[in-house]
Amino acid sequence: MITNNQELAVTQHRIRQFHDLLLTLRRSETVENYVLMANAYLLEIDKMNEEVRCYLASPPQQYTAAVC
């Protein structure tokens, strides 16, 4: 759960890192290996994107877990 702008920035940075990692894996792995590895990273990206969406949808300085 993201509770402030600093945590938002960290989460957005992690999302970019996972995107970059997937791009690297696309270039360096076989198709079979990429398919096996990519799903776990994509699920984590989805989870982090949902946390970002919930934080951004909440009123400023009034974020609660009940929003999402």
C-alpha cells in the first residue's frame, strides 16, 4: 500500500526497473525461457500499477486502505 509521494516514486521506479529487465530478457533469452520468466514479472508489475492507481485515486493526505 502506497501512503505518500515518496513511496509512489519508489514504486514507479521499481515498475521501470521491471520493464527494463523484461526488455533485457526479451533480447537475451530464448522464447521458451522468456515466456516462463515474464509472467512472474508481469504479475508484479500489475500489482504495483494497482497500488499506484489506488494511491492516485485517493484524496490527498487522506489515503486509507479502504479506497481500493
